[in-house]
Amino acid sequence: MRTEEEIREQYEFLKEELDDENMNHEGVRQMFTYYRRALGWALEEEHM
């Protein structure tokens, strides 16, 4: 299982990638949005 720090690093990386103006293909943006949301849920569950 990954540590919280590893998950947070990956979350921040994906957030930056999604916000990059070169990420304009809607399918890729949608995939990153879902993945980012899933990582957020995983982080929330760890702290509940």
C-alpha cells in the first residue's frame, strides 16, 4: 500500500497535468478528472 505522501505527490502531479493548457483532448481530461477524484476519495477515507 502506498504512503499518504506518495498519494499526495501523485495527486498534485495529476492536478498540474490536468490544469496544463496542452491537455485539451476531452477524453484525456475526463480520465484525469476521474482519477483525481478517486485519489481524493482515497485520501479522505484514510482520515475518517
